[in-house]
Amino acid sequence: MDRRSVVGALRAAGVADRLYVVEGVHEQVPVPPDFYFLRPGGPGWEVGVYERGRYEVIDRLADEGDACASFYRHLVRRPAGR
């Protein structure tokens, strides 16, 4: 899975577009106040949450496919209230 296909999978699973940003594929203007993100970071990829003006990295993964799988899991099984 890559960044483009994870966006399609999230939409198919019924995850609202406003809940996430995938750098270079699914970005939002204006930027929402809180969201999950998937982005290149250092050597590899970062999955995390942006809340209250801060980025919190949850996972750092070397492979785009592994990062997309992690991102999908976090969004499809996200806790209530997020």
C-alpha cells in the first residue's frame, strides 16, 4: 500500500476526509485544528496526531507500506472522541 491507495482505503472504510492529512496526496486548506498525519520524516515515515498546535509522532517506520498500514489502523480503530 502507498499514500494514494491508503486514502482510497480510508474513504472505502467510511473515515471522514477531515480527520487526516497525507502529505502530498490529501492535504486540507484551511488546516483543521486536529488531525492524524502521514508524512515523510527523516529517513523513513512518520504517523501521528496534530492537536493543539503540536505534532505528536506515534510511529516512525522505514517503509512507506508499513507506515500506510499503521496509519490505516490508527484511523479505522481510532478511540472515541478523535
